[in-house]
Amino acid sequence: MRQTMCRFVGWMLVLGCFVVSPVLGQGTENEGKVVSVKLKDGRELQGVIQKRDDGIVIKTRGGETRVQESEIESIQPVVSPREEYLTRRDQTNRKDAESLCELARWVWENHQDNLNLMRYARDDLKAALELNDKFTRAKLLLRQVNAKIRILTNVSPGPGTPGVPLTLEDRDLVTERDMFWIRLKELRSTDRVMIKYQNKALQRYIDQMRGQTIDNWDRHGKEQHFLAQPRSVQVMEILRNSQRGGAEDGQLLQDIHVMSDPKFMTDFRGRVWPIIQNNCAQANCHGGPKANGGLKFFVVPGLNKKADYTNFLIVSGWRGGRLGEKQLLDRQDIEASLILQYGLNPKVAKQKHPFEIPPVFTGIRSANYRLVYDWMVSLKKPRRPDYHIPPEYQPAGMKLDTTGTPIFHDEDEDEEKKDKEKEKAGNE
């Protein structure tokens, strides 16, 4: 009996050498692709997967994470080509011409019929040539990409044809990842929203705070009290403490996903946007195909959350004027916001619209004016938060301020000039 059992175990060991784990097979099959890896401890990682002899490596925005086959529960490829492109772009050194060219080549080899991605590839190649104007491979690939873009833009088959780009370009709308950041940064403790902690974010915060004097984390019972709080209250504390010391803990915050709309967005969508849409976002104003006067809103029939968040981002971050001192939404001086000023009768407005348009508000005491004003007051002040939107994101060519940096006024420019003149005089 013992001899039979030994033979059975021996055969199992031999056969085991030829059995490929389903997870290992997935890792090999998806090597070089952007995937979502779910680990058995509950963490989820998204990045480019690579198979190594000692396990699997997932390259994420924050670096490389090495895991063993036994730790993985599942591997799922990321299905959206744009999300895959953005993930790859996050990992690309944008100061290296070779890396930019390789990113564009990936688009060319995998998504030639995607007009939006081809335009991204064109921008990447132009950036590569700005770094190295003698980069022959980039020049040749740029010619191919431009030719393909001309073909795609000149094709006009019937509506609903597979592969045909929509009028509203996906590249102009924020991504789901952007929406997570915007919701998080505009969140209030009173919001009733669904929040998910990814990659043990809550435990990571507790571990780094335990024993500190900040918010009584050095006192007995603090951890139990914190865990008993609603998630929105927990996140408000995490946001507050992530700002201490100047540098924000982006690695922690990116793992806090606000899954539903906070009140700032439900109010914007249901109360503020209809006023903008019926006036500023008309086709003959700022709702047309191009950015009229450098400003464009995206009018989409039905419910489109990406369009809603994109329009909010435009209201929040659009600037005009020589130094960008004019803002649609001025959080430091709500009454100076162009959304309000341009909507008033020019006889009473402090800033008049450059063209003659029908007044949106009958006065500062009108119901619609107060509605928009009160919504603006409810947002966080004194300046917009950093939404972690990539600087390359410029919907319809608009360069939005989404970083939370202070406004640069004339007096700041004058002081800077004076300082430079003093420095120059001292050197002479």
C-alpha cells in the first residue's frame, strides 16, 4: 500500500511539471497589456503586466509591484483603448523622444482605426520632434499617422456604423479616473455617497497615523472611533491630513474611489447646468462644434456623466484675459465670476460681456442668479482643488486650470519685475 501511494505521489509530481496554472496562463497571455489584477488579499492593481521567472510584475503609475502566482485571484484585461493609452502614457517619460515615439507606435500598431487615439499619437510624435528635430523614425511615423487621420476624417458613412467616431470626441471628455478625483476633492462630510477603498487604503492610513499626536491618533480608542465614522467623514480626515507637510499623498488618495455623485454634482446637473445650457451653451454661442472665444461646453442628449463632469471642470477651471485673471468661477470672489457677471444686464454688471446678448438674470436678487451664486458659494474655497488631471488634457483646445495653483495677478507680475530688476542691478 505504501509503495502504491509513493508511486501515485511520484506521478503527480511529474504531471505537476506540465500543468499550467490558469492564473499563470492568464499572465502569459496578457503579457505587455494593461490589465486589472485582483489579489486574494483584496487589493486591485492596474498596469502593464510582465511575466518573470520569480512571479509576475505589474507596472503601475506608482512603480512596479511584484506578486507571486499564489497571491493572484484573477487577471482581467482593461477593455477601453483610451484608458489603456492613458495608463501607458502615465508610464512614459515625456522628456524622452524615444519613449514618446514608442507610445505613438503602440497606437499605430494596435488602433489605426481609432481617430481619437491617432490624434493622441500625432501629439506624442510632435512632442518627440520638439525634443529631437532630427528623429527620423518619428518623422516617418508622423507622416503615416497624419495620412491615416486624413482618411478617417474624410470618411462619412451612415450613423451607427461600427468604428466610426462620434461627433462628440471621447478625447474631449474626462475619464472615469478623472471623475474619481473630482468627486474626492469636492467631497463634503455631509455627502451621502458610496466610497470604496482600494488596495487596503483605509488600513494604510491607519498604520501611518497610529501613535501620532495629529487628530488624537496617540490616544486610546482613536482607531475604533475612526472606524465607526461614516466613510465620508473618514475621507474628510484623510484629505485633511494628506495635505500636511506640503506634499500630498497621491498614492493613498488615488485608492479612494467615490463611486456616486456628491451633492455638488447633483446640484450642478439638476439646477445649474440647465441655466448654462439654455443660455451660454447654445449652438450659436459656446455650445457649437468649436471653442467660440476660447470657450466650449459639451451638450449631450440624455444622461452622460462624463459630459457632466467635463462641463463642471470647464466652469471650475476656465480662465481668460491676458494673465488668466478672468474666471467663469472665481472662488475667491464669487460675485466676480463671469458666469454671473456676463449673465447680468450690462448696465449693472461689473464686467460686461464683449457682445450684446440677452441678460440671463433679471438682477442679483433673481431666483436663477441666487441659485447659481449659492451653488458657487457651496464649493470649496479659496481656490479650486488639485484634481490630478494630466496637463495634456485640453478639451477642444482649452487649457483648463485644474491644479489648485493661485491666480497670477498684475501686482504679482509687477513685484516679480521689480525683484528681477534689483537682482540685475546687484549683479552689475
